[in-house]
Amino acid sequence: MTTSASPVRVRAPGKINVFLRVGALQEDGYHDVSTAYQAVSLCEEVRAFPAPDFSVGFDGPIDCSQLATDGTNIAIQAARALARRTGFRGGVRLEITKRVPIAGGMGGGSADAAATLLACDTLWGTDVGREELHTLAARLGADVPFALMGGTAIGTGRGDRLSPALAKGQFHWVLAFADFGMSTPQVYDELDQHRARHALDIFPASGQPMIDTGVLQALRAGDPHMLAESLHNDLQAPALHLAPALASVLELGERNGALAGIVSGSGPTIAFLTPDLDGAISLQIALSAARLTVARVTGPVSGARVVAD
């Protein structure tokens, strides 16, 4: 293996779960899911520099002051996992430009890990191949393999068993960001409590959740109106229960031209699907006027990729 002397720059996308069904709580404390991921044009950027040890720093529009920079950081974990797998004896200095909200339900940390795997593999000349990178990614977190893969995909198991989904055209989204994050384990716990409270009123969750064919047909047709009818997230109700203010954001977006809004992943980011570019621009203006922090994005986009300077 030959280490590159010049830094390597990799971009990896954030994601929206356009469909997410959560199975019953299992004995190991986890849930199986069935989800449709779409990678969107809000990307993390990782720059990897040769170094004798492992370090990470952050910049960009997101407040990163509370992010760990020690061995608990997922990007450092990704770099060390690749070094262990390949026997690489050096290190890496990582500089990450964060644009995806932290604890926002869009897989920003997962994108950092995916980008780091690809950046270090390129920098170090370890050349383990995409399949091995996906294996390492799955050990780091459920959403990391999708950040490597990108596009549109169906995720099962913990979300890490991926199969590409046929998707036509481009979908236009407006993202509304909260000024707080949400803990994924806490949202899942609230879902379990919600199901227990309403056990007599709702169907019990299945062990093996299934994806609705309607969402697959909508993606294949590239039809935002069809997709709006199929958007679903089992974590939306518990997220709204924990953060009731999100409900008024959903209503505001739908009053101002969104075809539909959905909490992305475990929240609190809300993704509004719009009919076209003009609809996205007008919704972005309306939500900005209401003092919300918003971004206009498109999907699907490619997964983690090396970009030239």
C-alpha cells in the first residue's frame, strides 16, 4: 500500500427516510425496520491528510462545539476500523465540513463515517474495495452503508441490508431544521411506550415489517404526487409527542404548498416534498419568512465519492 502525499476530499450525502416501518421490540433491545432511503444534496465533506496518529476537527455552518473529537467520534472509529482491517500503521488527520444537522434524523454522523472510510482507503492506498467498505460500514452504524451507496435504496434488518430501488427523475424537497437534536434511542423508546399504551387500539407490530408497494411504485414513476401519498414514518408520532412544536411546522409547510411533510428518521428535521422546483422555491421563501431555518435539496444523489480539488 502506498500512502498519498496529498489530502483526499470526499463528499457523502444526508438522507431522508421516505418510508420507515418499525418492527416489534426484540429481546436484544433493537427493532428490525423496513425503510426506503433517498440520498439528498445536503452533503458532508471530509478531507483526509496524512498524519502519524488519528485526529478530527470540524467547520461549516453547523455548531459543532459539542461534538466529540476523541476516539468516541464515529469518523475516528471509521478510520481506526479500516486501519485494523488492513494492518495500516499510520494515522489520519480528518477535517469535516458539517452541513447535515447533528442528531437531526438525516444521518449526518453516518455520512461522516462513510466519507472517512472512502477517504482513508484512497489516502492510504489500502484499496479494500466497495464490498469490504460496506462490511466495515455496517459495523459502525445502521445508516453508514447507505451513505456509502447513495441513490435510492430499500433497507431491511437494522436498515443496513440494502437493495437499490428503481427511481426515476428528481424529487424536490425543502428541509426545516430544528434548533435542537433528538436522541434516536429515546424516540424508539417512546414508540415502544406508545404501542404499549395503545395496545388495545392498534395492531401489534410485526417482527418483520414490510415496505408498502405504493412507495416503490411512486419512486419508480418519479411522481411526487404519488410519493406524497405514500410517505410514512412510524417514528413520527413519538417524535411529535416528545417535541410537540414540530406539529405546527408540519402544518405550516402543508399550508404553503408542500404536497406532504414527514419527520426524517427519528427527527427533528422535517422534509417537505414539493411538486417541482418552483414549488420548492416558494415554500422555502414562505418558511424562511416564518423564521425557520430551511434548505432546498434534491434527491436522489450519489453516495460517498472522491471529489477533485
